[in-house]
Amino acid sequence: MSSENGQGDGGVEGAPPEQLALIRESVRQAKAPRAKPRTWRGAALAKELPVARVLVDKGVLHLDRYFDYAVPEELDAEAQPGVRVRVRFGAGRHRVRDGRREGGGLIDGFLVERRAESDYAGPLAALAQVVSPEPVLSEELLGLARAVADRYAGSLADVLQLAVPPRSARAEQRPSPEPLSAPGVPDAGSWARYERGGAFLEALASGGAPRAVWNALPGADAWSDELARAVVATLASGRGALVVLPDGRAVARVDAALTSLLGEGRHAVLTADAGPEKRYREWLAVRRGSVRAVVGTRAAMFAPVQDLGLVAIWDDGDDSHSEQHAPQPHAREVLLLRAAQDKCAFLLGSWSCTVEAAQLVESGWAVPLVAAREQVRGAAPLVRTVGDGDLARDEAARAARLPSLAWKVVRDALRTGPVLVQVPRRGYVPRMACAQCRAPARCRHCAGPMEAQDAGALRCGWCGREEGAWHCPECGAFRLRAQVVGARRTAEELGRAFPAVPVRTSGREHVLDTVPGAPALVVSTPGAEPVAEGGYAAALLLDGWAMLGRPDLRAGEDALRRWIAASALVRPQGDGGTVVVVAEPTLRPVQALVRWDPVGHAVRELGERAELGFPPVSRMAAVTGPGEAVAEFLEAVELPREAQVLGPVPVPVTAAGGPRRVGAPPPGEHWDRALVRVPPGRGAALAAALKAAQAARMAKGGGEAVRVRVDPPDIG
């Protein structure tokens, strides 16, 4: 304390006069202190709208509501809707002083609204601090977050943690650039290859809101240019655009295409790789209206683009689009909510086609953007198949695990360019199938996947019923087979087979972005395939049963999507491009690949799921946890009358030290899972019932945790 505060010149024993003078001068020059996180005892309240409605950052369901706080007069100017605040939370009614509730721990929150009166009759605690005067939560973003929380039976605070990035004071202090004028309308470019491509761009440029599902033609670079042109057409109408992509490599391609068309400074890139400060700075530029186009990965689905005119997503079947943090929303569904909320255009693009995309077209909500069959045949490579019968008769395949046809294709292709070899990831666990016609074994009661027990008995993976007399409804056979095929073909084995050819690998540990157009073998896991300069001369899709045999409803759809994604990087058939897939030729996904008809495959899958009551025609939720806890939860929840509960059944035990999937039980613990299914139109009622039951359980406290996930991506 200095002498000016009541102490003599010798207040700091032994301190020289120069040091004391320096301290006094520093105090004089210091800025006025900001409001500290404290209790405002006796402070006057704001004269107008003295009540602040605050969303506290508590991601628990029984606190998923707003709380009222008093606004001190000193914070009146900064305490505006949308700013970050700190409040004291948890004080009881008995801790009241001078008409203010006191005590409780400090917690972050968002100021949602200023009000003249509070619905709460008791004394209010005062805002402790306005963290920043920067308004980061708009009414539109709040409405979207609430819709997402309701759809996925989650809390609003959890959704806002995904939607609003962490604060960076240094980024807030930097001004955002001035917005640029709208660009000109782009030409159609390669969109002319599609029957309605030109009309789609014209609708965007004229301010319309078309909704389309786009089945892109094969090619490594054309799709990114086409997506960029859709963004530019939207900007030309004076509106904003948002594009969500599965990974950083795809973001880099669209970023480069937009920069080529627009130049620098007209779009923002939002990815986790950018770092907290840079990402927040880009996000603020979007929030302030300096930039109206956003390209990014999953988290960009909440980007606060002003005057939104287009939301687009590429490859919606990729696992990366499913958020791993509560309440685990999917980017496609969030963008569908945004399209409805903002009445803007919607574009879902992919080389393949998911069942959800086919449902959007079948329902009439979106129109298809497809090319004529002549265009498809001209852009796609030649696809050849190698089935089990071919492998059994093939001496080379038995000796070296590579069919003779594949050897020949690789040898010929290496003369003109690189060859892609796709090997499934480890960890695919196959399901049971008919030994004669290979149709998946399904339960007679709920159509769930059948699993083989240690004693040889069959049990449904959904409802848990055992089946003692299974027979195939397709061909009448009684024998089953389990496809246990691993990804054992390694780069070293291929290197020994082709000693004069360089071998490159691309996978989880090291993912390549591009490879030269010179002859080489490129071994990659699905999703990590690099782009080859000039395209691959050929591709081998090995161990097809490892993907087709997974115990998952989406096994066939996902296998076809990964095969087409790899095959799209191969040169057209007219340039000698060839793809060899090692899988049974009669299977539907294989036939769809040969014909290059992912849309037809998705439409047929959608029809079958409608008959069996599978998602996405029905809505489904998974309840997972210790057996007793799951049983108690199901007994307490008030499900809709039409709901059907399947299970519970045991969840595979996670091995200690091994990889743990999101939502899996802790290592060594035995958990159960139940599936709850409702017909179309009852998804909101199901989510509300599950959320209410989970909130009541949390409010009571105690007991073992139960995890609820709406629309789980893998249901067996």
C-alpha cells in the first residue's frame, strides 16, 4: 500500500524513494479497474430493464433453463443480450443480504435477454461480471441451438459449447476487415454436366432457395470447383453461404477453389487445426458480418453467417460429420434445421448417396442433381469383380492372397501411373449371413442382426431373443457363415511382389494428401486415399467382406460409399482406368459399384428399411449403461404409446489398454444397451420423453449414469 493510501513515507521498509515514486506513478496511470467477479452489496440496479436472463454453463438436463439475475448499474452498458457473463450460482434462499442473494460459486454463462421484471418472486443475485462486451450469441444462433438440443434430447448449454468457440481476448481486440462488395455471377462451369446444374446456380444467384441432393460425377477436383461456384452464386445475390466438409483435406480443396474464383478475404476457414486464437478471429469476422462465406469441418455447422442463403454439406455419410460430444448431433441434421429456420437453399453432395439423402428426394423435399447415364459412363472407370468362386479356383490367390486378375491389372497399370490399393481398417467385426446366398441373418421379431454365441446358439443383437431354428427367408438354406477376414495385406507384401516399384502408405498415423503421377503402389485405408496427379491408373479394393460383413445396419451403404470414393480418384474408362473389387459379385453394393449407381442402391435400401421399420424412416434412440441402471431408466421413462423397446442386450466389454470407441463402457465394465424405436413423426415426442426422464434422474442424484443417444450412427 502506498503512502497515499494512509501509510507514511517509510511504508515499505528499506525501499528507496525512487522505487516508491515509480510505484505511485504506476498506480496513477493504471486504467480504472473493470467489474470484478463479486457480490454487488448495496449497488444500485440499472434504471431500465434491471433483470438479466442468463443461460448458465451447466450441461445438466435438470438445469436446462434460464435463470434471472439483477443488473448492477455499473454493468448496465455492457450487459447486453448475447454477451458472456459470470454469475454466482448455487446460493440458497437463506443467504440474502441487503435484498440480494449472495454466495455460490462463479460460473460462466450467456446473457440471453434483458427484462423489466422477473418471474421469480424471491431475491435475485446480481451479475458478477461481464466477461466481454462482444455479443457472440445472436437470437438466430440461440434458436438453432435450442432446436438441436430438443432434437437430440440434450441441454442447451452443451450445444452452445459446440456452437460458440472459446474466447480469445487478443482476437476480440483486433478489428475485423470491412466487408467486400458482392462478386459477379459465375458461369456454370462443370455444373453444365448435370441435367439441372445450370438452373440450380441461376436460382442461387437470383436469391432463390433451391434444395438439392447432388450425386457428383467421378473426379478428384471437379467437385470442389462445383461447390465453390455454388458459394459464389449465393454471394452474388448478396447473401451468405456455409459449407461443411468431413476433413481438413477436403476443406483445403474447397478453400483453394474459392480463392481461385474470388480472391483473398472473401471467405473464412473454420477448422480445429487453425488454433484457438485464429479460429476465434475468423469466427468473429463471420459474426460481425465482415465475411459472408464459411468453409469448415464439423464445428462450422453452427457458424453465425449473416443473411444465410445456402447451407451445403459434402459426403454426409462420413463418420466425421457426427459430433462426439454431447448431445452428439450430426452435421447434416443441423444444416437441415438451419435450412428450415433461415428458409435458405440446401445442397447435399457426394460421389455416393446415403439413405437419408434418398429420403430427402423421395419425400419431395429436395430435387436430385444427377448427370445423364452417358456422362456417368464417360467419367467412371471400368469396374471388375473377383468373388469367392474365383478365389477358390485361383492358384495365385491361394498362394499370395492376391487374385490373378488383380496381378494383371496392377502390372499393366503400373506402366502408365500409380495404383491405389484400399485395405479395410482393423476392427471390422462381421455379422452372420446365409452360407448359400449371403443374405444377412435377421431376427424374425425385430429384424435385428443375429450374432453367434460361444455355445453356437444364435441371438439377436437388438432384442436379445435366441433363435434355435433359423432359416434364410431368401433361399431357404439353414447354414450360416461368419466372414472373418482381416486387413493383413501390408505394404511390405506388395513391395516384395513388385520389388522395382515404390510403395507409399496412407492411414491413421500418416495421411498423404497427394502423390505424384509416376508409377507407384499407394496402400491406403478407407477415407485416407491421397489424390494422384492425373488420376490413378487402377485401384484394388481388397477384402470386401471385411466391410460388408460388419454388424451394422449401414454396412452395405458404407462399403459402397468407401469404394466409390476410392474409385472416383481413378481415371475414366476411356483413359484405361480400371477398378478391381474383391467381393461377391452378386451382392447389391457390388452390383451398384459395377453399374456406378449409388442412387439406385440408396433408393432400394430406403424401401427395405421402410418395410422393416428401420431408420431413417423410423426414429431410434439408444440407452446404454449398467444393466440395473438401464432397467430402472426404462421403467421410469414415459415413452410415446407407439414406442417399441428392443432389448436390453449386453454391450461388448472394452478390453483394457485397447482402443475405446465413443460411448463404449469403461474397460472391464459390463454394460447393457436398449434400443427404443418410434414410427415417423414421433421423433420429437421420443426425444422429449427421454430428456425428461434423464433430467429427473439427474435431479434426484445418486445411481449409476445412463447414456442416451438419439439417432445413433451404429445400431447393428
